[in-house]
Amino acid sequence: MKKPTLIDPEVFQRLGQLPRSERADCMLALHELQDGLGQPHLHAGLGTRKLRATTFECRGNLKLRLLFENRPECLYVFALLSHDEVRRLLRSGRIA
């Protein structure tokens, strides 16, 4: 059974600022994330990996990463960042 996906408004705002092709890639990744999480052969193609105890990332496209939490009730997508932004965020200690 698929979990519902809850997407933070800031992620939608950032998606809206992307060129159409990049926006489409990220939206497709969100759809595939919902279908593939928990099925290793499917989510491997998304570049899904665990960053912290409850925080994961998946590849939105070559440049962008979607950060999310796998909560009991839903997948909560809270950020759309470049690879470098993700690294800075991890170093800052602001995510659990």
C-alpha cells in the first residue's frame, strides 16, 4: 500500500521557478518515489539514500535532490536542493 505524499509549500514554490523540463523531471521523481519506496529495485534508480535517522534524499534530476522524511502516516517532502545545498545542510546539523 502506498503512503500519501505531503509536499511542503516551499518545495512547490521552488518547483514553480524551475524550467519546464527540470520541473517535469522532479515531478516524475516524486511520483516514482511514492511507488518505489520500500522496493529496492525500483527506488535504486531514483538514487534514494538515507542521510540521517529519519531523513532521506532522492534524485529529482542530475542537479537537484528531494529531501523527505518517511513518516508512519506519509512521505513528507520538505526540500528541493542542489547537491551542494544538501551537503551544506547536513554539515550545519539542522536536519535530524
